[in-house]
Amino acid sequence: NQSVGALVKENLPKDAILVGFSTVLALLIALPLGVLQAVRRNRLSDYVFTGFSFVFYSMPVFLLAILVISLFSIQFHIFPAEAPQTSSALGILEQPRALVLPVVTLSLITISQFSQYMRSSAIENLAQDYIRTARAKGLSERLVLWRHLLRNCLIPIATLLGLSLPGIVVGALLTETVFNFPGMGLEFYVAANRQDYAVLLGFTI
């Protein structure tokens, strides 16, 4: 006896926490990683990171979630296999250990995508005249990379981030189902099994 709007109001803040944390973590790792790959292009570290990126990018989200649970919950007992079970967004933040595996699962998929775009953008910008000018002025390599290169490389990444958000939310649907995360993704899955078209239509919109 709940309206679709009430379900959205209850579950959307919890999804915002999951998707928000995973996206921020992915950006914090992917941006420096892409720059590092561009600077060390065609070297061993570039090949290794590119290989890992392709593996995670091509891996289904549910498979990665199951592997993460098997390794960190069943084999080593470091993190719980189930996401925080609470009806409020604040309650989720009170159980950070249970939030680690869902966030890491979503982040790994997103890191692999962002890092490759960042690598391509950085390689293109490294050949530009403004980079050569900055080096000719005697600036250190760190200043050239983080003050000049990174700023210009973020433009395509910002566009990619906007285009990727729907895909991240879809990934959250599968992740929430595997980890039993009480958000819109799990509610969508339950509604699909029950053929509850009103909830499916409202959540899709």
C-alpha cells in the first residue's frame, strides 16, 4: 500500500550514496592512473594497467560482485557479504564495512572505463604546443602534468561522466541484487519478478 513516489523517495537517497561513493572513488583512482599510463606509454606498467582495465571493463558486474564476495567475505572474512540492511540513508552510513564491497564492485568497472579515456586524452594533449611551452619555461614535470595537462584532459572526462551515469545506475541494479542492497535497483528487480508494471515504469522514468 505504497505509491511509486513513496518508494522512490525512500530508496533514491540510498542509491545516491552507493553510486556517488563509487563514482567519486573511481574518478580519484582513474584520473591519476590514466595520466601515469600516458606518461609511461608503451612501457610495462602501461601494458599491465591496460590489461587489467580491459579485464574489468569486459567483466559482467554480477560476476565481479560474486568474485569479490567469494574472496573478501567467504575466503578471508574481511568484509560482510551483505550490504547494510536499513530503511534509511543515514543507517547505511553507520555500517561502512558492509558498504565497502558494493562500492568497490561498481568502482572497478568505472575505473577501467575512465582510465582508458583519460589515457587517450592525456596522450593527445602531451603532443600539444602548450605542453612543450610549459616544459621550455623550466617548469617541473609535476607542475606540467597536474597544472596544465590535467585541466585540459578533464573536458572529455566530464562529458563521459554525464553519459556514463545511466550505465552506472544499471550496474547498481545488478550490484544491489547480488549484495541485497535495499535501494531502487533491488526494488526494481523485485517488481520485475512480481510483474509490478507501475513500479517498473515509475523507476524507469
